[in-house]
Amino acid sequence: MAVPHASQALSRFTVLDLTRVRAGPTCVRQLADWGANVVKIDAILEDGGEQLGGPRGGPDFQNLHRNKRAISLNLKDPKGLDVFNRLVAKADVVVENFRPDVKAKLGVDYESVKKINPRIVYGSISGFGQDGPYHKRPGFDQIAQGMGGLMSITGAPGEGPMRVGIPVADLTAGLFCAMGILTALLEREVSGEGQWVKTSLLQAQIFMLDFQAARWLMEKDVAQQAGNDHPTSIPTGVFKTSDGYINIATTGGRIWIRFCEALGAPDLANRPEYATGPDRSKNRKALNAEINKYTEKKSSETWVKEFNAAGVPCGPIYSIDQVFADAQVEHLGIAQHVPNDENRHICLVGQPFTLSRTPSKMAARPPEFGEQTEEVLAEFGFGKDEIADLRQHKVV
């Protein structure tokens, strides 16, 4: 198939994708969805199998690897490394998430790649960093959530640490790596040289602590679990309705007054124990209990309409199926069907931002194992006899 340019925004760049599982593929997905020519390198294992992060036909793999082509390659064979190096010579970006010592053994580390192509932008995602006391440890999202402090501030007070329901360290590390790669490509237009972009699950998770981290660094304040309550803006949290729950967010004095009026309890705004933000924070349990007495009287749908009409931020709490049935979500078009010759049902999550002139689209389904090996190698200058020889020796 032709290069599946999902957009024209990054169509001038060629990316070699050595990534596996989630964080790395999340990074490369950003580049593929915005039009880069992404070549996914499927590793041929010694037993002839393939290394994956879940079933290739499953929704997780499909969502991570759309808009790419794939070649199969045995990097442990010297001939396979030679093939990789020839690809590197014409590529713009290499992305990998091997443990730091593994890529050096394979000969695909940054220093080796840089000798072949000084313009290469090389993106690396690890669990804990490329060096330091933990650099050889395998990295997993939940480990990073724990070591990065997130689990200590997630969940209800007194109920022990709680992981977040999404692989947030994996996802943010992937996004930050993609941002770093784009930054390096912009810088390369000035210097003419590539560079090594490095991030880790641990760094990404700590960065995402944001204001809780800053409060510790500046004021030595150790954030605690707050459950569904916002740490500072009270009342902000989950409240029970006659048929479920809603989120309400009041962030200042004026919204607090509007909230009390819309709730049908204007006297709450005049109570001295709730007069200021610090007062409401100090007495949050009592205040939340009083609010629940009112919210339980009407349905979630009614409260969402009434609070928003009054200028009070409020929203429903959806299950996943309800998310995609919401009118605004449908309008945004983030659920997107992927065209394919097999007439398979492939509906995936689209990009969360848009560009007015060079939009992103689902251009191609994820490739089968090594599906485009011949055509990609031919594009990089390999002859038919050369490709046949590589096949015969099980290099590709």
C-alpha cells in the first residue's frame, strides 16, 4: 500500500518505530496520526514468533498502531542490523523503549545510530531514565504511579493508596516523548543536527503531579488523599442525585453564591462557617452533607441543566458507553472509523486536537506482522534479489 499519510502536517518525516507495549507506541502514534511515514519494525524472535503488547487484532494494539506500515526484521542477526542501518541513513526519527542496556547490545543505541546519520532525532522512553541507580530496572505504569507520588494522593482518605484507572504514566511519557521529538525536529531546522530525546515513566508521572509537587518544593506541604473532593476548591466533588451522581465545581466567591441560589439554599452563602474558601475547606464534610440533602431531590439530568444554566460548572459521571453516546462527544467526532479492504469494523479514538488546514484522519488500519516488508525495503533502495536473499536467510 502507499504511505498512509494521515495528515500533511508531518508528511516530510520518516520514523522508524522500534517500540513495544504502550508508552513507546503512544509516542509514535502521535507522529503517525499527523502524517509521518512510520515504519514499524516487528522483531523476529528466535522461535519465529513476534513480540507484542497484547493480541495484534485486539482493540489495544489496533488503537496504538493505526496509520503505520510494518516490516519484519531480526536485529540480532548482523545482516538484520545492516538493514536497520540502511533505513537509519534515510530516516528522520528513531523511537525505542528498550531498557537502556538492551539497545546497546543490539547496536541500535543513539551513539551507534548517530554515526550513520548525524541528523537523526532519537527518542527513548524508559522506566526510570537512561542512567542512574535504577536505570536497569524494568518500568511499569503502576510502579511509576506509586514511586511518582500519584497513588498517595488518589483515593479516599484513610483507605490506602489507589492507582489511577488509566495507565497515566505510560500515556504521558509517550506524549512527552512525542513533544520532545517535535521540538528536536524544529531545532534541527536551525542547527542541521539531530539529538537524543529522553524521558521516562517516572519523570512523566512526577511532572503530572504539577501543583502538588510545586507545593512540596516551595512550601514543604505534603498533599494527602482527598477522594472526590478537590484539594482546594470547595465544594467541588461528587454529589448524590435521585438517580445517580454528578460532579459540581465551585471555584470562587461568585460561583459559590450562584451555586447556593441554584441549589435552592441561598442561606448557605450567609453562614459564617462557609463564608470563605478556607472556611468551606475546613468544614467540607458538614457542607457536603448539607448539599447532598438538596441534590438527592432531583435527577442528575435536571441538576446538570439547572446548574449550567446558572453558570455553575456541573456534569454527569458517565460509564464508557455513555461517554460515546453523549451529543457533544459525537459532535467532536473523536470516535473514528478506520477504512480497510477487509470490511472489518475498526473504530478507534482519534486525536484530541485539530488543525484547520492539515487535519488528522484514520488513513490505514494497523499492519499485520511485517506486512509491508517488500515495499518498504524497495523504497529504501533494496533490490528484489537482495530482499529475496534476506527472506531466505530469515533476516526479514
